[in-house]
Amino acid sequence: MELKIKTTLINKKTNNSISFKTPIITASGTYGYNNEFEDFIDLDFLGAISTKGITLEKRLGNEGERIFELKGGMINRIGLENVGIEAFIKDKLPLLKEKNIDFLLNIAGSSIDDYIKLASCADENNIKALEVNVSCPNVSHGCLEFGLNPDILHELTLKIRKNYGGFLIVKLSPNTSDIKPLALACEEGGADCISAINTLRGLGINVQYENNKFYKKSVEGGVSGSLIKPSALYMIKQIKQVVSIPVIGMGGILTLDDLFEFIYAGADAFEIGTANFMKPSLASDLAKELNEFIIKNEFKNFDDLKERIRND
Ligand SMILES: Cc1cc2nc3c(=O)[nH]c(=O)nc-3n(C[C@H](O)[C@H](O)[C@H](O)COP(=O)(O)O)c2cc1C
């Protein structure tokens, strides 16, 4: 099949850019580290994967219930369980290279110093794209602390930029009343791209009545899935009003229509998260559907389609 959806994201101020086979990336935390999903997906139609969030040291994540199912989504409080950067470089990176899988290295830290060390390590290992998570709501300190204050976020982005020459993406949180100053802080600090949104804070409660007694369960964490799509679209539109760098949109993407809605809000590429748990082949299925739509309706390519959706 002729591929019309090759995607290049460019920071027009610096000409820093990255290209993917397709604009559809699997979102961090929902697709492992490298080829775990190889049997379920057509790698020829996968834009890239965003790795599970990597920290400096290995983390075991939160104890207790970590997942709560909702109609139209889920709540998670995984707490950044991951193998740590050293094990990633030693055990996971070689396979990504061998299989030629494009990826964003998603990183998270508890201090500015953590982020600098992770960025330097990515730079030394010639990792092409970094997605900096400053938006995880499920850890007791760090991460989100850096993502909700524009001054701190600006300082963090500047310092990461100094230590990393590849394509720098900062992933923003929706857990704010105004995302615009945060997006601006990233752009002015030297980010090449913004990705949004991470999960939205929420509480899942289940109350059952059995044998004259109420049984209750509650899980507090990050909400994801189609439930959060309206917030994601709103946030992306807000971000696009203030920055000129590209935006990778995510939050509840499931269908081709969702992709069109995200494009109209301002997204230049997409990540798919929660929907992977229902359909692990979705990222490549949607890429094929998008490609077929472009060919059938005689658009020149993905950029042409984006322009038409925004300007018709
Ligand atoms: C189980 C789970 C784990 C996640 N882990 C991470 C993570 O490690 N780093 C990160 O930046 N985002 C993480 N996320 C957030 C997703 O990457 C994505 O931003 C969010 O779920 C919204 O997209 P969706 O509605 O398509 O899932 C996680 C989400 C889920 C559901």
C-alpha cells in the first residue's frame, strides 16, 4: 500500500525535526518498552512507541490496587514502575535498534538533577527523541511538581535542552486551570514539541450492598480513555493558541473521527494509550485507515489533509 502519512514534526525556530512513518504513536505506559506488542501490530504502520516512563533508578511503583475500570476509560495509579535508565539502555534499547522501531524515550524525575542526568544519558546514547513527563499524578513527589509552575518548567526545560541535542518533547498535564503559560514556558525553554494530555486526576468509587452491609472500594489516580477526550481537545486548542512548535495530541483516541477532531483542535501527530488495552493493533489499524482515507479522497498527503480539516 502506498504510504501517504509520513509525518515530520519541525520546530521552525531551530529547524530541529523528527520524522515518523505514520503520525500514530503508542502512548507511554500502555505499550511496554520495545517489541512486547510485535505479534499484535503491523510494525510497518507504527509511527513510534513512547516507552514506559523511565526514571534514574528502578521503581516498583505503588502498592495495592492500581487499576479501576470505568465506563469509557480507566483510572490508574501505577506509580511509574519501571526498570530504570541503566537497564533500559542495556536490555531494552538494543532490541529497539535491532527491530528498527522508532521510539520516544519517556522520562520522569524527582528532581531537576534527575531529569538532567536522564537527558544526558539519552544524548550520549544518540536517542533521537525524548518525551519529558512533567505530568504524572501518581507519585508522591517530583514529576507533576515540575509541570504546574511555569517558572520551574521553564528552568527545567532550559536545563534539559542544554544537555540534550535531539528532538525534545515536553508532556503536559491537564491538572491545571490554565495550560497556556505552561506551554509557553516549554517553548521558550527550548522544547521542540509539546505532547498533551497526561491523565486527569480522578477518583473511582464502587459501593456494593451485600448481606446487610455496604462494601466500598475506591481508587484515586489518573483518568484516561474516551472520557477525557473533551478535556484533551480543549487543552490542545489552548496550547496551539500560544505556541508555534508542533503538538502531539492524546486522550481517548479510538477512531478515525477522533484523529480528525484532534487535528482540528491543533494536533500534528497522535498518541494512543488506553485503547491499546482493548485493541493492541489499534495504532497500526488506524494508520492504515487514515492512509486509505487520504488515497480514496485524493488528498496529497497527511499535511494536505490537516490543512483541509483546519481551513475548509
Ligand atoms: C496504565 C497507564 C500507565 C501510564 N504510564 C505513563 C507513563 O509512565 N508516562 C507517561 O508520560 N504517561 C503515562 N500514562 C499516560 C498516557 O501515556 C496518556 O497520556 C494518557 O493515558 C491519555 O491517553 P489515553 O486516553 O489514550 O490513554 C499512562 C497511562 C496509563 C493508562
